Amino acid sequence: MTSLVQSVDWLAIAPPTIVAATALIVLVGDLFVPEHRKPLLGWTTVAGLAAAILMLVPLRSGHHATFCLTGSNSACSYTADHFALVIQLLVIGGALLTALLSIHETGRDKLPAGEYWFLLLSSASGAALLPASRDLATLVVALEVASLPAFALVGIRRGNRLSAEAALKFFLSSVTATAVMLLGVSFVYAATGTLHLTRIATAQVDPQLNTLAEAGVVLTLVGFAFKTAAAPFHFWVPDTYVGAPLPIAAYLSVIGKAVGFSGLILVTVIAFPDYADAWGPAVAALAALTMTVGNVAALRQSASRAHSAVRLLAWSSVAQAGYLLVPIAAAAYTSNDEIGSTVAYALMYAVVNLGAFGVAALVARTRPGNRLTDYRGLHATRPTAALAMAFFLLCLAGLPPGLIGLFAKVVVFQSAVDAGLGWLAVVMAVNVVIALYYYLKWTAILFRAPEQQPAAAPAESTALRTPAPLTVAVTLAAAAGIALSGAPQLALRFASGSLF
């Protein structure tokens, strides 16, 4: 007699489980830890995330699956394959760098430490669950677990008008996108009779329900397109990044995108390959529109406007989302192997973008306005930070010595050419040239002669002392970027083979 009890592979689910357990430990610990020892909660968060990363090592074979339908190993709700493991490394590693960036923020801005760390870990646990999800119900739950705490994190600065406005915009637009996606999921389930991605791909849809299934595919993609900040679903990004604490803006720019792209890849490549003629052109058009809108908006940023540095990074992240969409569109015309280019590019982008936000957080300690003009002459006061920022910007631009950025763009460009999307490759090439202007302009500002300023006040002199966790975060990001530039095969090897 076949058992009706599902077996659980605890090793497979260990990474997101450890992150979630750490969130509960921090929440309960906050009740007993005195105020002057609140930094311990931050270091507990860092330790939990580091432990979760270590638990990825025993899973490196990529052959673990659990929560499968009884009597069948072909339909599982959780699969720790190579794709899931790489994205989990990106997500948990990004959350770890965010935690290091946040330790000094919770003390300086008087953010509620217990709630902050609990929300960050909760969001990270959902983000780590999503790439391993293999049914639409688990995908939706993981997406919301990653998103709902993020709303609170954006608006966690009590009494701050920008923070409250950013949280409201983020919440309303995200809820609308989720509602549309849930409608699409219900249409897909009605047409196919299943929620498991592998079974959706092989389901025989009644011809009378084919239009319903196609509508479900399009509506499902909308929800994930919002998370990736793809145009025209990008309008929330600049105000949200400006209003959120800088570490949370960094978190959304990297982990938020990883969540969106993971879901987008899973539903297109695994669940909806038979509808490639519908989602392929749509994703290609989204890629072209997104990179163009992001780069043109970044060009229009005034250097003297308040928070212009964060706004430029926000629009840059929109443009980068366009590049990340290109291999997904190419997968509709060639093979699933093309999505490895998106993964390789995402690894490069995550490292250097988190590093750039780290330097921005460092400058914001003495220049809360965070204007581009505030970075003028940074080499004179913080030479190491200026060199690191220049390296991160050159990586994003795809120029030496940021070789990993150059190679990643070449791989993405090649995926478009190999798929016969010549027009998309041309659009990408034009946008890469446009982006060179604002990346190089910001880099030049770092090394211009500083303006004459009065002697620093005692409070400013204290702010010039870089907190150790912030230094560690920027150093780790720079070291990872240098390692990837020196040995790009560490990331680019994912573009040469199938991750599923």
C-alpha cells in the first residue's frame, strides 16, 4: 500500500529554515536583551546567515528534492538543484552584506533593532525559498514572505515623511501586481488542473481553454515583472530607494531582483515552454523598454539634487534589469541553457551594486543629502572608498579593470545574437554606450579637486570614523568583485551549461 505521508529532506530545506529560525531567535531575544546590548542581535543575524550559507555546501550535487507527491518523484514542491543553490547563495550572501551594512544604521538612526532584524531575516527566508519552489502555490507564498516584511523595512523610520511615502507606494503597487498574478495562477490552474511546474508543462489543455491558459501565463508574468522593476512596472523604484534606509535600498536592488528573476525563469522555462511564442516576444520587448527607460532617466539626474546619488543607483538598477531580461527572452528561441547568462550577470551585479550602496552609506554619514556633488574629491578624504566606488561603477559600466562587468555583458549580448534577436542586441549595445556617460561622470567626480570647505566640526570628525561592519561589507564586495574580474570563469561558467 502506498504511503500518503510525504517524506521531508531536512538537509535540502536547511538554508531557508536556518534563516527563518534565526528570525524567531532574534525576535524573542529582543525581549530580553538590554538596550545597550542590542548590537548582539545584529551579530546573531550575521551568524545565522553565515550558517545558512555553509549549509549550501552539502547540497552542491544539486540532486535533492522534497515535498513530492506520494508515489512520484517527478512532481515536487521543493527542489535543491544547481539553479536553486546558486540563487540561494546570491540571496543569503546579499542578505549577509545587507546585515553588515545595517549594524551601524540601527544604532545611529535609532531604528527598532529587534523588529529590523526580524523583518530582514523573514524576507531573506522567503527569498531563499523561492528559487527552490516548484509549484505555483509555493512560489506565491515565497514571493509574499519575501515582499511583506520589505514593506515594513522601507517604512521603518518612524516619523520620516519620505520613508512613509516610499512604503505606501511600494505596498500599493506590489499588492496590485500580486492580485494580478494570483488571477493568472487561478487561470493556469483552471486550464491545466495542476500547480506543479513540471506537470503544467506536460498538461494537455482543452482547446476551448487555451485562451484562458494564455491569459493566465501573461498575468502570472506581470507579478514577477514588477519584482524585477521591469518597465512599465518600475515607477515605484526611485522614491522607494530614496525613502528606505540605504541598506534596505541595497537589499531591494539585489535580493528583490533575484526573487523576481527566479520566479520569472521558473514559470517561463519550466512551466510554460509551450507558450514561448507568447512570452518570448513579450519579455524581449520588456528588456528593450526597461534598459532604455532606466538609462535615459539616469542621464536626467541633476548632480545637485538631494538624494541624486541614490536616485541614479535606482535608475541604474532598472537599466540593469533590462540586461538581465535578455537571456530569458533568448531562452524562448533557443534552449534553457541561455538562462545561465542571466544567473552569471546577476552574480556580478549583486556584488558590485551592494558595494556601491555600501560606499553611498559611508558618504551619507557626513553628507545626509547624498548628492552626486557630495562625492567630489572623495579621494582626498577617503581614498580607499573612492577607489572602491570607482571600481564598482566601472564594473557596472563594463569597463576595465572591472572585467567581470565586461564579460557578463558580452555573455548577455551573445545570448541575444545566438537566439536571432539581432534588434535586441543592437538596443542593448546602444544602451551600454549611453550608460557609460553617467557611470564615467560619477567616477570622474570622485577624483576631482575638492572644493574649499571649513574645518570639520567635532561631530563630523566622529562621523568620519568608519564603522567596522560597514568597512567589512565594502571590503567583502570589493574583494569578490576583484576575484571575479581576475577569474571570471567563477561566475561565467554558469552561462555555459544547464542549471536545471
